[in-house]
Amino acid sequence: MNRRQEQYHAYLLRLWLVKWNEKWVWRVSLENVHTGERHTFASMEPFVAFLREVEQTGQQATRTDHSDR
């Protein structure tokens, strides 16, 4: 990956609600538009942590499944 690509990240974001343990919770999916790699999150907290990791490192986070089910 060249320096310019490291400074630019493009994702397709999907959000949906599911009922889990009698509560409605958000599920999140991010798909890297460059590589097709998909990241799934069972709640908003790991999704936000993923974005923070990308922000802090300047690179795509290495974890691909962030489900907390």
C-alpha cells in the first residue's frame, strides 16, 4: 500500500437493528471498498473502537470479526 492509500480509507457502512435479550441493539458491517474485506460488529462500542484504531494507526485495523455475541 502506498502512502496516499494509507491516508484514505473507504468503507460501505451498513447498520440495522436486531432484538437481543429483549433489547434492540445496533449491528454494524463495514466493507472495505478497495479490498472487499468485511468487518462485522455486534454493537456500536467495538465499531467505534475499530474506527479509533484506524484513526490512531493510520492503517486499517487487523481484526476482522468484532462480534461480541
